[in-house]
Amino acid sequence: MFPVRCFTCGSLISRHWEEYKDRVAKGEKPKDVLDDLGIKRYCCRRIFLSHVETIDLLSKY
């Protein structure tokens, strides 16, 4: 599950997750997508770049 707010600065980031995921899946560079969405802080960007959907892995069990 993607976090609603950034753990460090508290900025609301969950509203951008679906668009980010779709655009990266279509082949756009993550850097360009984050710049276009207005995610400028490095603390917020690290959440997008390092997030792994664990719910899909755990739902099998």
C-alpha cells in the first residue's frame, strides 16, 4: 500500500501514485514523470522510486 503522506515532510503524495505508476509502465522515465507531477523534494521522490507493492505478493498466502 502506498503511503498517503511523505514520511519526512508530510506532503500529500498518494494522489499522484496511480498516474506515476501508469506512466512509468508505459515507458516514461521516472525522473521525467516526477518532474511533470511536481514532486520536487527528494524525500517524496524516494518514496515513489523505492516503493514495492507488497500486497500483491502477500495476497497469495
